[in-house]
Amino acid sequence: MALTGLGYRRFWVVLLAAAGALSCRPGAGQTGQEAAALADMRNMAQAMDIVALDTTFYVSLENLNDLDSINTIKPYDSIQDQGGVWVMSPNEGFFRPNRVNLATAFLSWKGPYVTYQSDRTQVGTTPYDEGSPLDPWGNPYYLFNPLGLIRGDQGMITLELYGDGFDRYVIVSLGADGEMSVDDLVFNFGGSISGAHLTSLRGDGVSLTSPPGATPTYDVEAGSTVTLRGLNFGAPGPTKSVMFGGTVLTNVISWGTREIDVVVPETLSGTE
């Protein structure tokens, strides 16, 4: 039996509200291109933190070189393009519901915070955000936080690539092969995200049915073990439970701050 069209926002955890150091890989023996990529990521991470000091917000990587003028060669190199940009408070991790014109905000834009070479930015809207900086292999750098991939062109957090696999803000280069693999370079920065969040469902009986960028929906096989992936679940206790709709799921196998394993009852069916 399958729970078809299961929206993860309705398969939820009831709990009380929960409230860096820089690191990177690989280590010694890195190539010149790897060292250059890590230097790029360090500069962008430092620029992001300066943006937060100036404006209280994080933006997307493609915005770091933006001017506050509307007279730019490429519209997306203006912080006022389309009336403003998608912004997020670093400790929230979600984009605000509307674009913000940082050029006219009370705490305003003082950029550009980095300079991107004209031949080192992405042309077009794929595979990442238009104008994204490119690594030494010609592929975009990607920005993640614990909730997923940060898509500044859409004002969304998605489960593309590494999805919700990181514990902090992270800039990623996919390395020489341009694919998720062991040669990927990862640069951590920023602080943690506050609040409890459910980000994805995983398991042998779970299949993602929504397209990339859409609100995740899943088919879940009744009787299967499901891993609820998220953030700040805290420790289990009498005030906390896992629910599908109005049904409390009692067969919890394990409970951690980022993952909860639970068995979906054979008798459970429907769409939530």
C-alpha cells in the first residue's frame, strides 16, 4: 500500500522550538586548480559575511559582485535588478517571501564585495543561477545550507545535488569532473540555523515524486521504515511525537537531532 502524493510538510514532527570555524578538503597534496578553487571559495565566504554585517542578510553567490546602480552591462549584475534580490537572514536559512532592494534599504548595499572575471561567470540560467561564478574547471560554485541548495534565481531552497546533506553554510566546487564525486571541494562558513525544520524523507519505501525546485512530495510505502531528515529535532521526550496528519506514529526506531527513523504502519493510507 502506498501513501501517494505525500507532502513532507504534512508528515511532520511535533516538538518544542529549538533554538565557524573554517574548514575545507582536500588537504596536503592539492593541485594548483584545487588551491585556486579553495581560495575563490574563501573569498566568497568572507564576502558573504561582510554582506551580512552591512545588510543583516545573506544573498546568493551571483550577487556578490553586484553594483547598486541600475546602469550595468548585464541586468543581473545590479543589486536592483527586478526590483531587488532574494535575501535570507543567516540564522533562518530561508529566503524572505519578497525581493528586497538593498540599494535603498536602511542598512544598504556597499558592493561589489568581490570581482568576478567576465569569462568566469555562468552564461544562461543552467545549471545554476545566471551569473554564478565559475570554478577553475568552468563549472559553477554552488551554495548550500543545512536545508538544501540555495537558488537565488528562484528564491528557493531545493534538494538538488547534495540537498540537505550539510550541517552549515557551504560553498561547493564539483571538481575536475563537474559531477558529485570524491574530488568535490567543500568550504564551510557561517553559523548554525535556528529552529526545527523537516527537510526530506528517505528510505527504501520512499520515492520523490515532485520535480526539482518544487515543494517536495513523496510516495511512501506503508509498512516501510522512513527516515525524516531535518534540523534541530532535539532529544525525544513526552512532548514530542512524529505524526502523519492527525495520526501519531508510535514505532520510532531512533531519534537524533538531524534524523528520525520511524516505521509507517501497514494500516496507514491516504494523502497528506
